[in-house]
Amino acid sequence: MANRILIVDDAAFMRMMIRDILTKNGYEVVGEAPDGAQAIEKFKELKPDLITMDITMPEMDGIVALKEIKKIDGNAKVIMCSAMGQQAMVIDAIQAGAKDFIVKPFQADRVIEAIKKTLG
């Protein structure tokens, strides 16, 4: 069975890029969310195997959403997506329970490597 992944990013273009990389590599994208609040709702509804989560988003950022999702399911697997120069936020995200991070612009091999490593 394909691993089920939820993509969270406020930029539709970025969601499309990640979806493209994932589907080409045999992963199933079960949902997408444009902000942290919707990510939490989709997580509860879809119970994905993994979430790719943008750090900087309007409404609720990725780190707050990550903490909320971890409260719901301590075993949730989340990979953070960050732009260059967000090292401090990436460290916060890892401390909050993110399993890995990928940097924009996305490189397909790095995205897949992070996902394989996180899903074990």
C-alpha cells in the first residue's frame, strides 16, 4: 500500500511541486492544506502516514501546527519545509518533534530521501 501523505503549504505552486515529486515516486497524496489550522483539521480527518509542513504560513505557522498535531498523535511524522535562512525556525521545529526538514526550492531526490528516512 502506498504511504499516505498530507501536504501543507500556503503557496499552491509549492504544494503542486511536492505533489508532483511524491506521486511520481509512488506516494499517495491524500490531502492538502494552505495553513496550519486546516492542516490540523485534515490530519484528524485523513490520518496520513506523513505530513510535509511549511514553516511560514499565514493564520497559523507550521511550528504551532506541528505542536498541535503532536498533541493529537505523539507518533505523527512531520517533515518541515523551509526557505533558506530559516535555521532558527528549523531548530525550533525539530525540538517540537519534526522528523526532518527539506529546503526550498525542493530537490526531488532530497524530498524522497527525507520521506524514506522518516517512514523507515
